[in-house]
Amino acid sequence: MRLKGWLCVLVAFAVVACSGETVEEAEPAAEPAEAEAAAEPTPDEAVAAMQADCAAAAEAIAARQAESSLYDRLGGREAIEGVVTEIIRLHHENEAIAHMFEDVDDAALIASVSDYISEISGGDATYEGEDMVSVHTGMDITNDLFIAAGVDVQAAMVSLGIGENEIQEIMCHFASKHGEVVGV
Ligand code: HEM
């Protein structure tokens, strides 16, 4: 599945079940010239690849969600709060975006984002914050910051053992909101 390609690119630093290999078990590092040729995608390319793969996966995602809500498959509210707590912890450690979270009330943000994810995944919570454009206006979020934040979102779910389908669905929701948070 092509999606695994960018999932693996996003978490190239981590031990991930991309192909069942750990980083240590992967092919030996390429020679410098070869490595340069296989350079990582730019943030713009990574966003475009994410969006294309999510568009291709949309039907399968909808079919899965019709059968069982993403909320239930994530493990309900407690599991979602655990994921969000880990995302915010990683954001504070992420050089590219930590400054954006310096003055934020973590507990309030965790509660609010957990409501948001619960609601969009089919749970019964109601997100009571502002719409995504209003929340992110003026933050000057560029594609590289968008990808930096996405890496944390994905890494948090991988480290907490969230399933590959559920990770794809959350990441594709994240991708679907790109136009509401980048350049607004
Ligand atoms: C693309 C998908 C994204 C979604 C669905 C999303 C969702 C949210 C939600 C629900 C909140 C809570 C708002 C509130 O309670 O009022 C929030 C806050 C925030 N988001 Fe995002 N976000 C996204 C992307 C990003 C990115 C890429 C960044 C930065 C690189 C970012 C930075 C922030 C910050 C700093 C806050 C805290 C605002 C504050 O409390 O002052 N978000 N986001």
C-alpha cells in the first residue's frame, strides 16, 4: 500500500511496522551518492503524497468506519486522551514547533483536542472550541511545521500501539484539515 510509504517517511527515525522490519534490521545504509539521490521528500512533496494516498484510501476508510467507529477502534475516550497527552508531550520536545506550545495550558488543550478527536471519530463528546481556521489563524503554519506536527501525531500512536488502520484514519483526518491550518 502506497500509504505506508509516507507513513514510513514520517517516522523514519522510529522503529515502525512499515514492513515488519526494525530500523536495525533494514538494508545497510546507502553510499553517500546513492543516499543523496534518494533524498527525503520536501515538506510540499510529503503533503502532496499524503493527500494523494488519503484520497486513494478514502473508500476503504469509509467502509471500515461504517462497520465500526474509529472511536471504538481507538479504544474510546481514555485511549484517545492517552494519545493526545503523548502528542502534546512530543510537541514540547519538537524543536520545530515547541515554541508554539510554550504558553499553552496543556491540560485544557488535551481535554479540548480529546473532545475534538472523540467527536470526529464517532464518539459522543462535543468539541466546544472554535473552528480550525479560527484556532490556527496567525500561527504561520507552513508545510514543514505541518509535517513536523504530523510526525508527532503519528509517533505517539505508533508508540502506544494503535493499529495501522486507525493511524491511517487519524493521519488522513489531519491531512484533510491542511487547508484550514496551513497559511491561514
Ligand atoms: C491539521 C490538523 C490539525 C487539527 C485537526 C488541529 C486541531 C486543534 C484543536 C482541536 C485545538 C484546540 C483548540 C481549542 O481548544 O480552542 C488545537 C490547538 C492548537 N493547535 Fe492545532 N490542529 C491541527 C494542526 C496543527 C498544526 C500543524 C499546528 C502547529 C504546527 C497546530 C498548533 C496548535 C496550537 C499551538 C494550538 C493551541 C492553541 C491555544 O490554545 O492557544 N495545530 N488544534
